[in-house]
Amino acid sequence: MKKALKKKALLPAVAATCAALMVSTLIGPAVAAPKADTAPAVVQAPLAPGTFTHPGVGVSRAQLDFVRAKVNAGAQPWTNAFNQARNSTYGSLSRTPKPRAVVECGSYSNPDLGCRDERGDAIAAYTTALIWYITRDDRYAQKSIQLMDAWSNTIRDHTNSNAPLQTAWSASSWPKAAELIKHVYGNWPNAGRFGTMLRNVYLPEIINGSNSNGNWELSMTEAIQGIGVFLDDAAVYDKAISLFRVRTPAFVYLESDGPLPRTKPSQNLNTRDKIVAYWQGQGTFVNGLTQETCRDFVHTGYGISAISHVLETSRIQGIDLYPEFGARLQHALGFQSRYERNLEAVPSWLCNGSLKRGLGPITEVGYNALHTRLGIGMANTQALTESRRPAGTNDLFVAWETLTHAENPS
């Protein structure tokens, strides 16, 4: 297998006594979090389900049936969200797939030799599969199949510096589409070839994770998990959860971690200075701060979104990880949502008093899981989420989550 690209290792730390006092007012009551002295990086052996649930990547059949009933009844916000997806370029029946044998993506997709096309076709495959599920218009299922078949017949490799991230983003969407088509629509002769593509082209690029910024490895984890579900491969699924259990605590800080954030051992962030550097120069740590908060909210949102997706898929597969990681997701959403709303000055202790906002359409899944299903009060996340409905797509790996997850109790 190819090794996932290694990026700069840098990381730091710092504790903050005064900052700790603000946390409860920032975000509200939390899911119980384990204490640092009793919670090692890997809390327990990862376990794939004995039998995988299908469809079971990101959204379940019960959730989709809830959405279908709401749209067919013309209820909101689901109907507007459905129309948004159907009227987008990703929902177009005239879309022509643009597969490439080698997709080359440099930093920030420069050069872009198939990068946007691949991500777009993967999102389109998922979008048309969703539209089919809701409408039962077979043209949309056939469009999804056309897109997946074109790529499985063509792609052989990803290259250049962003290859692991590009692979992760695309491979986060492909299994969502494939699950709906294979296990609900059913008439897909080339499903086996598609699975071979995921195993031989996508998986080797991401299976070993990354020592780069946390959003890289969290997106990889989401993709690996989805591939494991589609392939009914317990070993692949377990690899995803192993990566997730180490990276998530190293991405989202909780006070129970102690004075410094947790770290990924392979990064050798063994001094406070290294930790602080890796956390973008931030030396004061409070509940919900992420490793990329002081970089920008865009990349922070990528990581938070991937965390929520892994937790949802795990729940669908019958192994609920919310008790273990729910507090981190809750506080990450609450902290970023508070400042994304831009209703107050940024304190000087936070990112030197300056934030780059732009969280993206990434709050619906976590908010629904924690607030709708578990009843946790999340005032800032709720205000931000409801103000931005219907949530669309970030054109990378997040798409139509108001449609699939808004107020969805299933």
C-alpha cells in the first residue's frame, strides 16, 4: 500500500486557568467527558459490527424514510432543502462525468487536474442517489450509477501533495452514494468493480492516516470508515476507528485533558512549545478550542464535520461512540458557533484577538445528534444552524445536511 503523505509536524500547548472559567458560559452543559488520568488515547479496542447495516454510511434507512415523508408532505425545512439539492448542478440529470486515470492535486488544488471534477462527480452521485430515494424517479438512480461507473472504469491513482486529502474528500462521498444504490435501488451490475476501485485506488492513499493538520486525518478517517462499511470489511472499519480514537482528542480540547491538549504520539509533540506551535500559536486552552481554530474556521469546520460523520456512521452500525466523544463534538460546535455568529469582540487571549470565520455548512449532523436526539441545550449552535438553513454543500465532502439530518429523530 502507498504511504499517506507526511506533512510538517509542529505542535504546542498551553494551559489557561482564567480561560477555564469562561467555558460553562460559552457553551452550556456538556456530555460527561472522561478524565485525562483515566482515559488513555485508545480507550478500548475498536470493534466493527458483527454484521454491517446497509445503507449505513452517514444516514440510515430510517432517517431517509423520515426525510422522504417530510418532503412528500411539503414540510419545512426539508422541502426547501430537497429543492436546493435537486436544482443544484449536482442534482442535474444532464451532468456528464469527467473521470481521469490520474487525478493530480497540489496544495490548495494547484494544479487542479481532475480534483474539482472528481469531488464534484462524487457529490453528484450522492445527490442523485438521495433524490432517487425521495422521489423514486429511476432517472436519478441511473445518473448516480453512470457517475460511479465512469470513475470506477477509469481512475488508477492520485498524485501530488494534496493526493491524500483529495482522496479522502472524494472517498467520503462515494460510499454514501454507493450504499443507497447497491442496497436500496439494487440494479447495479458494476457494483463489484466500484468496490475494487475503493479498495485498490482510494484506500491505499489514506489507510495510514496523516501527521498533518487534524482535518486531514479526520477526513481520511471518515473515508476509511465509509469504505469499510461498503466493503463489509471489519479490518478496514476498525482501522478507521483506531485513527479516530487518537486524532479526535488531539483535535478538540477539553479541560479534562489537563493543562495541555492531547497529542498524536507519532508527531512527537513532546514539549509545550511544539504543541503551541501546532495549535497555530494558541497558548490558552478552553473547552471546544480546536487545533485549527486559530488557523481559520474553514479548516476547523472540515475537522468538526468529519467527527460528526464518523459518530453518525458508528451509531448506525450499532456501536455508539457519542458517550466517548459527544462532549468534544458538543463543545467544538458550541465554541466555534459562538464566534462564527460574530456578535461580540474576540478576546485578546484567543488567536491574538483575531479570527478568520467561515465555518461552512457543517453543524446540522452534530446538532441533530446532540440536541434533537440527546436533548442537550446548544444555544449558539442552534442559532447558527437555524439561521443558515437549508445548509448546502462545501463542494468538497459535505452536502445537503439540512435535508438529511434537520430535526431527524430516527
